[in-house]
Amino acid sequence: MSTQISQESIKAAQLLNDNGFELKGRGVLPAIGFGTWALAGGDECVKLVRDAILCGYRLIDGAALYGNEVEVGKGIAASGVDREELFITSKVKEDDMGYQSTKDAFFKTLTDLDLEYLDLYLIHWPASESNNPKAHELNLATWKAMTELYEEGYIMNIGVSNFKEHHLMPLMETKVKPMVNQLEIHPGFSQLELVRFCQANEIIPEAWSPMGRQRVFDNDVLKAIASECNRTVAQVCLRFVNQLGIPSIPKSSTIERMKQNMDIFDFELSDGQMERILVLDEQNLGFSGLDPDKK
């Protein structure tokens, strides 16, 4: 794929931005981003990140835990798209939580990505009282470091990932409350009560694994709705999440699917179809099994 930025790519990027979400910090969170979890390091990762950006993605979601930030940074550079047009996310891993260690981890991420700032930085998982009696203090110390980095202009927006309501409450009492909460959200596991809590408190919920890591693709309800809409099950999953008012970060290893994942704004699920999907929550369909209270 050429590194020339096509008009198709520019239009796709604008559509994702137009359907995006205004942040309490700075900028707009695009409606759909490109996730880099499980992208092995090396040239293939570089190529996939570059190709995603050239397809029209502007939100690139990464994390130190993924072990591929050097390659992600090379992919960003190889795209040729201006840095100001991109929205780059990373996360501090559990082993690096704490005041000074969070700052050290953040600047390592900046170095690995070869960037001067991040658009969004998240706590990847909350410290859990199930294995850490000082979890509360650790979450707050990490948040203090991130707040200072935000105030100093190194990060445009700060937030969390996988935080339940009881994890969020102490941070919401600080001078800068979380702007984003990235959660496992997909048909069969919408976490609707937590989503509504976040939205009521001006925290944008963002969906990781919006397709349930493809574990939901064989579900008869989703296949029927996909047939009714003349769409793929993947597109139905992404449209479902979007209609809940939630941006998402799917990943793909092919250009064709990257484009399909962005092509969800010219159809709408009916109220009845949305209800049929929400009923799947009763089965915890496609749930990863990852519980922040039990890690």
C-alpha cells in the first residue's frame, strides 16, 4: 500500500471524527480507532499500524503491556500523516503503577513511540484489593502522577481502563476526574449500568473487544440481524456499540476488514434489534472472564 494519503482516507477520517466524542480535556475521541493488542512486534506490526492510518483511522490505541510500542511508533511515522491529526493512546501497566514509577513509565512510552505528547493516557487496570491491601492508595498515587503530566501538557487527556464504579469514585473526588473509561463492551456483555454511570458523570466509556474477540460471531441472533441489515456480524457489533454512545477500538489484520469496520454509519439498528442484542447480556456472551476485582 502506498504511503500517499488518499482522498478516500481523508474522507473516512473526517467521518470518524464527525461521529466522535468531545473530550473534557482537549480534542475529540474518534468514533472508531485501531487497537494494537496482540499485534506481534516486528515489521508486520509497523505495516498494520501504517495501513490502518492510511485507511482513515486516526485513533491508535496501544499500551506498554502489549510490548510493541516501538513498532507502533514506527508505523505512525511511516504513515506520513501529520501528528496533529492523530489521536494516540497508551496505558500504564499494573507493574508500573505508583507516583514516580508511573512518570518513568510514561516517558519510556513517549521514547518508544518517538512522540512528544500523548492524546490519552490510561491506567490499564485498577490495583485490586483482592491482592493488594494498599490498592486504593496505589490508584490515587498513579492518578496524581498522571494529573501532573496532564497539567504540564505532556498528555491531552487522562483516564482509566477496566474501572468499576467503586474504583472510579475516589478518582472523581480529585481535582481532575477521569475523562475516559475503557471497558470490555460488546454484544452479550454491554456493562450497560456501568456505561450509564460513566456517561452521567461526563466520563466517556470506550469499548475494547467490541466484537467479543470474535467469540460472538456464531450467535444466531447476531447472524439474523446481520442478514436483516445486509451487513457482517462484525459491523452489527460495532454499530450496536456506537448506538449506545460508545467509541470502539477494534483491530484487524487485513485492509479489507479495516475498511469494513469503519463502514457502519450508513445504517441503523432498530429499537427492536437493539433490544434483541441487549438480551444477550443474560448469557454473558463472549465475556473474556477478566474481572478487575479478581486479578
